[in-house]
Amino acid sequence: MSRAVIAQEGRKRFDLRYPQHPDVSAHLRARAGETVNWLMGWSGAIKACVAPLRGSDGEVVGVVGAAVDLSEVMEEERRRASSEQLLYAFLEQGPCAASILDPDDRVIFANQLFLDAVDASPEKAIGNREQALIPAGSTESPRRPDEWRSRSGDRTFRSRRLSVPGPSGAALTLHAASDVSEEIRLREQSENRRQRYRALIESTPGPLAIVDLHQCVEDVNKEFGRMLGLPQDQLGGLSLGRWVDPCSREPYDALWEALAGGQDVNTAQNLVFTDNSGKILLTRVVIRTLRNESGPMATAWVVESWGEPATQVARNTGPGLSALDGQVLERLAVGESNAEIAAALCLSRQGLDYRLKQLRQRLSAGSRGAIVARAYAEGLLSAADWPPQFRDRPDAGRRSAASEQAKSPRRLD
């Protein structure tokens, strides 16, 4: 019913005088000698082309055309464009300093973090070789060859390079560099703490071992290894109980049962160990629980004295009390109260409590009366002396006048 269609001699044909007919305008233009390209179909996915068909004399005798469905090609182009947009958005807004390099190592993309690291503008970076942008000598890292420093020198980056296909098939390089300055700082701090910890361990007088809550040795100093006859680097991870002699197994097990029950272990123990050669060692060990906010985490074992049992027993026959301990012992034997003893010896309440605790431990006595009794039994005080005099003190026979006046004659009478 189109006005462009006319009937002539019983046949229908297009009226060439109406070239704007929407369905055949391109063909009519080709019939007039023009080659026409256009898109058609859904979303323009079909590309069509018609051209004039000429005879032997060069006159147009018809038209020839073709249509190609480009929907898959267009979809692939959309996917590629979307992927590129996503990639560039990630590189631009991601946490890494990133650049994309062509096969000749020239920068074709760089995000702002990368530009800041190399201190370059986009105009200076794009098109130049990346090697010329990264500061000279900054890749000479003693830690890792893939680490380099920013041009300002205050940040360190760690690089990772990936090969990615380019639009023409050539392989491109994606360079992503993470800022590891904080990691390196924390690593150096950790190393400094480790060195201080090792210095503290080694500077402790006498053998020292750090033992975890499973009885495994975490660390020891050289003295502890010397005591057991093993190099200190061979003790880590071994159970401390393997060197405990059977005669000391009961107090040793009791100590760990207390730890397993949630109790803090802060005590001194006489334990018998067997060294690597089978030699028996009698030791005096001070054990302390090491805690953090969440609770016990390990124990510290400090060996105060060690050696052959006979030597150790002879060495420890006397309690080894100081002159001040002897004065406290004398006044206990007289019957003075804690307040009187503290005032006479110019001790604080806490200082006197500490001295009394030391006397109880060294004399294995549980009360004031037991302390005095054990002192007489071990000969530290003589029944022939009154007021009592501490026999283990070098100046026991030369009491000062002030000390004599401090005692109360009326109370003694």
C-alpha cells in the first residue's frame, strides 16, 4: 500500500521518484550509484551494506548487498569495555601503587599512589620507561630484591608483576606495589625486642629456663645448657621433666598440677636433676609464673645453686642469714612484737614482713616460735647466752651501745 510502489504493465515496482521509502531507501540510493552502510536490527546489531551492480558498460544494472550479525562481537566489546573500566577503577582506587607497562617497559597507565611514590606527574610518567621513574639504587634492598623505596625515602614498597594480555595480543605487565613500611617497622621493632629479650636471658646470673604450660622448654641461657651438659640450641621444645630425677618427681608433678588448676606458682624448690651424662645434680630452683592479661602463659625457672648432692648439702648446712636477719632473730627470741622490732631496727612493716618470710623459708619454720626453736636447734642461738646472740654474725661479740640500749632491761628482768 506504499505510495512508492506503482503498477506498470501488470507488475509492481518501486517508484524511483520516491527515494525516502524507509524499507528500500538504501537500495534505491545504490541503484542510483551510491554504496550505503547502515545498522539495523535490535540495538543495531546487524550491519548491512548495499552497492550498485554495474554491467560491462559501467551502467548500474542492479544492486548487491549483504548483512552481518555483529551481536556477539558487540557483546564481547561491551564485556571488554566493562572489564577495562573495572580494572582501571580498581587500580585507581585500590590500596596498591599500580602501573601498566607495554612490552617495551613503558608506562601506559599509573594510579595516583604510584605517581606519588615516584614523585612524577602523569605527563612525566606516561610513555616513559618505568626503570627511569623508580629512584636509582632504591631496589638494592638487603631484605628482598622486590622491595624499593619511594623517591622521598620514607616509604618502602614490595612489588608483584603479572603478565596480562593486551588488546592487540601483545603481553602487558601489571605492576602492583604494596606499601610495606609499617610491616618493616614492626618487624624491626620485633627484632629489637627479641634482641633485648635474649640479652636479658643471657645476663641473668645462673641457669635460667623459660618453660611453657605443657612443660616444654621455650628458651634457656647458656648456663642452663651448661648445667645439663647440652648446647642451649638443643634444649628448645624438649620436656623439662626428662631431666627430673625420680626422687623429685612428686614435688615436680605437684607443681604442674597446681598450674593446671589455675594457681600461680611462685616458690622455691629443692629438685634433683640428672644431666645429659647421667650425673645427679641437687639444685635450688626459684619458679615464677609469667602472666599476661589472659592468664598464665609460661614459667621461669632460675637455678640459684646446683652441684653434686654432697657438695650442695655441705654448702647449705647453714641458712646463710645476714647480720640484719640475725638481729631480727635475736629480738624474736627475746619476745619483742613486730612493732617493737621494726622500730628498733628502723624497718618498715613490709620490710620486716619480708625478713620474717625469709627466716621461715630458710629455717623451714611456720611460726615465730618455730623460727626461734629451729635457730636454737641449728646453733644460731646459744642457750648459754642471755640476751640471745646470733652466733653466725661476725660482730656477735661486739654489740654496739645503741643496740644494747634498744633492748629493754626492765622487760628482761
